Amino acid sequence: MSAGARLPRWVDLGLLPLLNLAAAFLLSGLVVLAIGEDPIKALRILVNGAVGYPEAIAFTLYYTTNFILTGLAVALAFHAGLFNIGGEGQAYVAGLGVGLACLYLDFLPGFAVVPIAILAAAAFGAAWAAIPGWLEAYRGSHVVITTIMFNFLAAALMTYLITNWLLDPAHGAPETRRFAGHTTLWTMQEMLGWFGIKAPRSPLNAAFFLALAAAVFVWIYVWHSRAGYRLRTVGSSHKAALYAGIDPARTIVVAMAISGALAGLMAVNEIQGAQARLLLSFTGGYGFVGIAVALMGRNHPVGVCLAALLFGALYQGGAELAFEMRNINREMVIVIQGLIILFCGALENMFRPTLARLFASRGAA
Amino acid sequence: MEDLVLQTVSLLASTVRLAVPLILCALAGLFAERSGVVDIGLEGKMLAGAFAAASVAFWLQSAWAGLAAAMLVSIAFALVHGFACITHRGNQVVAGMALNVLAVGLTAVLAFAWFQEGGKTPALADAARFRPLQLPFAAEIGAVPVIGTIYVRLLSGHNALVYLTAALVPVVAFVVFRTRFGLRLRAVGENPHAVDTAGISVARLRYEAMLASGALCGIAGAYLSTAQSAAFLREMTAGKGFLALAALIFGKWMPIPTLFACLIFAFADALQGRLQGVELPGIGEVPVQALQALPYLLTLLLLAGFVGKANAPRASGIPYSKEK
């Protein structure tokens, strides 16, 4: 059957994803048209809002940081055959780790607190993901349902902790006091300042490099380590894994923990980098964006980074769009996100038979 | 005594009201999963249905028109799901997730553009909603102690969709276990090759199951926005589609046990509503967030503690291709 037909590498990795992406954007354009706005004008506002001026680019990269991390989380779990849709909750609970470290360990010097807070984020995220992993591995509870339940539990837990214990009474809003300056990450403005480059104020911070490092880590871990080999073996066949002497249950728990740790690092960008305080619902749906990012990026770190950049631009440009066009709100980006999951994920092979026929006939001629 | 009866009855009555969307979605999932399609998209179909129902009920001032619209929209979503994972053999879970995300985005965007009320639909007048119905002789039987209270407050006084749902459970049980369609449906979820060999189209059967799933999720959505509430609110499904899926697993893909699983979840939900702000002996006041987490926590405990390895329909989750 042509669905499994082999295509030239550049078609498989380049043309096909681009076609899927184009289909998703075409439909998004129809939605814009349906609510009575001009899709071409919308696209122009979106692109300009995303990359049109230095501040926009900084904001785009700040969102990109979130999406690289949550996208890597989903991608890594995918290689183990797991669909981790709990990145949202894992990042939320990881925020608690960052918050506790920055609030209560700020008597320590910066070079101690900063790494502790980052590790705390990873550890809290890992723990929140390892439980659904354990339930999947040892109790047979489907990880999709349990991670969704853990998202709701995370929301309840964090609301309780922030509104009852952590909030700053001097403040009206349900959020903690600001973290001491030495516990937070460098902003991009500061870092560029060292080299005498003037940059606009933006939430972009050192976590951007943390995200890139995480991408390299995932690449090494999944494709160039024994543990990664175990992970991929379990992902393709539990039976084969067992035959090879690999314990699938253990591998699943480890994969979920690492996936949760990656999602948890998103809290570093938001809480320790951009906000410098712990606040309600700071995850803003970025955990779910990770699903679209991973699917679009074909679960490869390079693809994830590129897809994250696209989504970063969409989020930043989308904010501008909602501001400029009366009939469009920020949720337009969620529509595009859903369509991308549909076309790049579930319908990824829709154009394959046609392309295969095209290339087969060209090859024959 | 009468006070205790009243308390219990009103708790059970709100259990019934909260169970309806869960039951409808679980039955929807039953059709889909029995045919071999894992349906993570229940949540999205229900949300899209809720929005369609509230919009059309507002425009036409008719709850029934809203219901029809909800079913159509939800069926359209189900067909997209089918197109992705039956026709193109895509990943079923990913397709379901795509529909969920799409539903969240589309409902918010359209509600904002059409009604300009910040993502909700305008409040519905009573005429455009499903209102409580009185069963016959409520006044006469109501005078009898205990039985009267049970009759008037638990059995009577619900809206049409509640009674429709109560009727649908045995109907679905009959269709799935006592009809030719049901036999084929169960067969295609266990062993699609056998069904194919018998000359029956696997794809057609699965599409039919998706139609049923869409229709039922549509009713659930209409219930949320035009019976339980009087408007569509952003993300008003709040994970109910996933709770229903858990109930379906807990009920081992059987209609009656699934019904009871839904009632348990709904009871937890009703109970948490009652316990908010109440001083419990020995514990004191339980934080409201802990109470709100109760249904989700219960779902996890039931899934992990009692089901163990659930025996899903064997072919569910696997796209069918003739060659393999």
C-alpha cells in the first residue's frame, strides 16, 4: 500500500511537513474569513507582530523557550510510546519548586540558589510525571487519562498553596512576593549589555539557553545513550524490549520522569526568569502547545526547536493580532494549534500516497 | 427524619443531574471504543456541541433547535476524527487531542466574534432552555411522607434530557448486545480481520460508531449549556469527557457498569459541592480546592486501584489495514 511507500528524504522531512502545515494555515485562514476579517491582513499583522521589530523578536524567543521545553517533554515521552499530555500540570507544580527555592533559600548566594531552583523545578516536574508513569507501568492506567487528571490536581493544589500559604498579604493579587534579585535569572537585556549591545526590555532571559541545552541533552539521551536505546526499544515493542532483557515498566517510569523534568524547566523560564514571583495559572496552556510542537517537529530536537520558534511567533504575533483586529481574540492561536495537531499529527500521511504516486511516476519516466 | 430524607434525596438528585453528561459521553465512548477507535475526543465534541446548542438556542429561541445543532456539530467533529483515523489511519489519540484543542479554540474565537461577550454566549431565556418537568401526580404523591419526597425531588423535576439519557442507557445496551449491528460492532473492535473476511466493511462500521459517538456527545454538550446552565462558558466541560472515559474503562466497556461508574463520579462531584464551607467533625473545614479535586482523585484511585489491567477491546487504538 502506498501509505507506507518510501519517499526521498527531503520530501519526507521537508515537503510533507510543509504541506501539512500549509493545510493547517489554509483552514485557519478560512476561520478568519468566517468571522469577517481579512486573512491576508491578519497574516501581515501577525508576522509584523512576531518579528517586525527588536522587542517583538525578544518576546517571540521568550515564548519559544517555553515551547522548546514542553515540546521536548512530549517528544521524549513519545519515543517511549507514551503520550504525556500532562506537561501543563508538571510545569505548574515545578513552579512550586522554583518558588520555594527562591523564596526560602535566598539567604544563599546567587550561584547556589539559581542552580538549586532549576534542579527543584526539574525534580518537582519529574515527580509529578513519574506518578502517572508508575500507574501506567504497574497498574495499567492509561497515561493520557492519568496525566489529564494530574493537570486538574495540580491546578487545585497550586491554587490552594498560593492563595492560602504563599501569597504576599501586602499584595492584592494571589501571588507571592517578588524574589530577591540575586535568585532570578539574567535577562537577555543584561547579558547583551555585557557586550555593549543595547536590547529592549523583554521577558527573554537566560532560560533560553537552558532550553537549547535541553534540546542537545534530549538528542544525546534518546539517540546516543544506552538508556535512550532502552527507551526507544520499549517505545517500539514491549515484547522485543522484554526479550532484550529490558524492563519496560522501569523504562516507562524513567521516561515519564525525564519528560516531566523537561516540562518542569518551563517554570524556570516563567517564574525564575520572566515573572520573578510565583503566581496563579502561569502555565497559560503552554504545556498543551508542547503537543503540537512535538508533532510538528516530528519528535526530533531540531524539529522541536523549529516548531517552537513558529509557535513562539504565533503566540507573540497572535497577541498583536488580537489587539489590532476587533473580531479576533488570542484564542485564534489555539485554533491554529489544534489544526496543526490535526494535520501534522493525525493526518500526517494524508498527502503521502499522492506524493508517492507523483515521485514513482517521475522515477519511472 | 424527614430532614435527613430531604438532604439525602437532594444529594442524590444533584448526583443524577451531574451524571447526565458523563453518562452520555461514556455511552458515546462505548460505541467508538467497541468499534476499535480510542476516543480521547469526547471532551472536544461535547464542548463544540455545548457552544452550538447555546448559540442556536439563542438565535432561534428554541432549546430543541439548539439540541439538533449540537448533535450536528458534534457529529461533524466525529467525522473529522473518523477521516483522520479510519480513512487515513492516523494516530487515534492524537486525532482526539487535536479535536479537543480545536474545540477549545474555535468555541472561544467564534463566541468572541459573534456575541462580543468575552467568550461566552448571551444568557438564555427560560423558553430557550430545557426546564424541569413535573411528572404526573407530583402534587398528590408529594403529600405522602418519604415516598412523596423521593418522587417529587428525585424522580420528578428533571429536564427532558435527563429522562432521555435514562432511556438511552438500556437502548444502547440493547443495540450493542442484542442486535446484528451490535454484534458486528463488538467484533470489529476485537478482530477486524474476521469482520473483513466476512465481507463486512470495517471502515463503514467504524464510521457508524463515530456517528453514534458524535450524536451522544452533542446531547451531552446541549445539556451543559442549555439545561444545566443558561449559556456557553469557556471550557465549561472541565474534563468531563475524560472522566467519562475513565468511567467507561472502570465499567469495562459495558453499559450498565459504566452507568454506575458515572454515578459514582457524579456523586463525588455532588458531595464536594455540599461539603464546601461545612465544618466536618474531627477534621474541620476542608479546603475548597481539596473538595474540587475529589472527582479527579477518585477517578485516579478507581483506575489504578480497582481496574488493574483493563481489558480494552483488543483492536482498539490500532488503525485497520487489510494487509497486516
